[in-house]
Amino acid sequence: MNALRFDGRVAVVTGAGRGIGRAYAHLLAARGASVVVNDLGGSREGDGIDAAPAQSVVEEIVAAGGQAVADTNDVSTLDGGSAIIDSAIRHFGRIDAVVNNAGIVKYGGLPNVELSNVERNLDVHLIGSFTTTRAAWPYFVEQGYGRVVLTTSSGVFGLDNNLPYASAKAGVIGLARSAKLAGEPHGIRVNVIAPAAVTRMAVDIPLDGQTQEVPDFMSPEAVAPMVAVLAHESCPANGEIYTAGGGRFARLFIASTEGYLHRGSDFAAPEEVVANWQEINDEEGYYVPEDLPSWSNSFLRHQFAPQTRSGAQ
């Protein structure tokens, strides 16, 4: 098996001053990448600024023989996202991969969750992923190559007190699916990681029903290998979601059931929908659409299939 190397490649990792982002930056640098270690250095709720976390990771990488520079720009603004990519160009002359890992978490659920909480999560996770990707895109197109790794979360499956975070992380999936289509003609691949690790972002989430000490198998280093694959030139996937952690690596996907097909020239009644609820929800024979047109073509294929004339053989 050939070793995955990043020699000559330049990667930006946002939110790399601590936790999972730090593990990504270390692994990419150890494999030969020059890394821009971006981190605003705020609290897990997104408050404050501190240059120390990003600088500390840079010093660790350099001490290990790697190349890295620190960056403390805010991903949630257009100027901040552009400045992060500019840092890669200024220091290393190019940009090859953007790993959008920066995140915050502030718990809240209906009905009392504040709009400002939802907006701040969207700003960091969704808008923050957009600003850096958008800034790197022209360089990717010009060189005919680029890799983008966005970060979603298993939180999209639902947690009653985590609506702002889950909403933002779900938006990242839509961003990736559309960016995939724009990037395909230019050698750009965009994929999504859903980390399964316990850091300061997730320390309040119970394991086995109760909050406990963080086990070694839930460390960020267990997630980093998947991100290295998604950021590498040999990455086989595009527009997909992968999860990693605890020694397991898996694919997550959005699928559709075959469902129930109403036949006849009239419209179905609500009672018909209820009567066929089991068939609507039957997961046997589900399919995974590649994009919106592929879903539409499958969902509506009965409307466009050639009609057989009555009595025809």
C-alpha cells in the first residue's frame, strides 16, 4: 500500500488550535503538507479571541520538522475567510486543500432558544465553511485541482437541546452537495466529515447514558485518518459524507424509499396516503440520489415512461 503523502501541497485547517482540528493539522503536516493553522481562539460558545492556541500548534508542528503558520482570522466573515486563504498564498504560494473544521456550540432548544444563538451557529459553521471555500475556489479552478472537507455532525440526527448546532451542521451538507457539482469539471472534490470524538465541543454529550471520562478511543486522532484521505489527491469520493471515530469508519448518506405510487388520473386522497403508510416508509429497495436531477428522474419516472396503449401486445 502506497503511503499517502502531501509533499508540495498546502492545506488550510480552520479551528485547528485545539481538539479535532489540531489532530488534522498535525497529521497533514507529518505527511508533508504545509499547513495554515487557523483558530480565532475563542471559547466553545464563540466568545473572545486568543492567538495562543493556533501559535502553540504551529510550534508543535515546526518542532516535529513540519511547516506551518498561525492564522487568527474569523471564518464567519467574508474578509476573514479571504484572509485565511491569502495567508496560504502569501506564505506557501498556493492552496490545495481546505479543511473547514471551525465550530462553536451553545445549547438551546424550542421554544426558548434565542435567535442570536441560531444565527451565531450558522455564521461559524455554515457561513464559515462558505467563506473559506469561496476564497479558495478561484485558485482551485486555475490549477485544475482542489480538495474541500466540510464538517457536519451526528447531531443532525437530533438532540433536543441542540437545535442551533444541528441546524447549521445540516446546512453544511447542502453546501457540499452543490459545491461538488460546481467543482467536478475543475478537478475539485468536496466531501464532508462527521467526527465521532469527544472534545470540549462534545464533552457534555453522554456516552452509554451518562457523562463520563473521555476514553482513549474517542480521541481526535482516531478521526484524522479519514480527513487525510478526503483531503488527498487520490480521494475517490465526491459529495459524500463520512464518519470516523473510535476505530470505525463509515459512510452516511441521504436516501429515498421507493414509496407508494398512486395510479389514476385523479389526485390521491389523504386517506389513501394513510392506508399506504407502511409502503411509503418501507426501506427495502431504497436508492441514494447523486443530485437533485437524479432524484427527480427516479421519483417521477412513472410520469415520463412510455404509455402502453390499451390492448397492445
